[in-house]
Amino acid sequence: MGPIEMLKSQFALLWRFLGFFQPPLLRLLHISVVGLVVLQVLTQLAGMSMTHAISGLVLSMLGLGLIALGLGTRGPRHYYPYLWGDMDQLKRDVAAIRSGKLIIAPRPKGLACVVQGLGMGALAMSMISGLWLFRSWQMGEISHAAATMHGIFVFLLVAYAVGHGGMAMGHFFFWKKAAAKK
């Protein structure tokens, strides 16, 4: 199997794996947002300001869709149970990790969902501050406050993406390994 076929095979397996947790439209938005976040980081590092601005606007629209669909499908209590004082599943997940279990199945109101909620918050704040920065640029005077806030929220979003992506790849790896044994 060549590298292209291998990549296609891995992508198909990843699409199937994500299907256990997300309906197709949510998966598509999730993958698009991840790709655009990576593109944003790369274009910023390369100094490609117009590509960065355009992909940022597209990311804002798709990110809003991802957040709206996620919250609309599952509700805010799924991602932010602690706001309602509902800590039972989160406590069970933390206890499982403390007992040495590194991979725990994602459950509503559990650690994985709370982490996803934090990611949605970082994405929302990055989008809002990015739109504020873009608008100040359009008006001819870049807001220092907008640039600072955007930088902070983008850093949090990238940190989240690395952590969440790493955990997701860990889950994917162990799922693939278990599926291969069957």
C-alpha cells in the first residue's frame, strides 16, 4: 500500500471512529474547523495576512456553526454540567484517571465533554476577539486591546487543540488496536 492509499485508509478509519461520537454534519464541521485552525496558525507564522484574514472569517462562520450545532444537539449541560452543580460523572471520570485508567470512554457531562466545552469557549473567544481585531483593522486603526485579547485566546485555543487532538489520537490508536484484534 502506497502512502496516499495509507493516508486515505487512516482518514476513513478516523471518520468511522468519530462517527461513534458525532453525526456526519458535526464531524464535517469539526474536521473543517480543525483544518482552518491549523491553516490560521501556518498563515500567521508565514506572514500571509490576506490569506490569514480570509481563512479567519471562514473559520468564524464554520466555528459558529460547530458551536451552535454542538450546543443545539446536546445542550449546554452536556458540556458545562458544573454550571448546574452536576459533578457526578466528572467526579467518576477523575476518579478513574486517579486509579490509573488513562483511557476513559467519553460520557455526557464527563471529563471529555467538559474539555470539549472549554474548547468551544476558547474557539468562541478567539472568534469574537478576531472579529474585533479585523473590524479595527478595517477602520484603519488596529486595536491594541483586540490584538492582545486575540493573542491570548488563540494561544489557549492552540493549547487546547494540541491537548484535545493528542487525547483524540490516543483514543483512536487504542480503538484501532482493539478493532484489529477482533
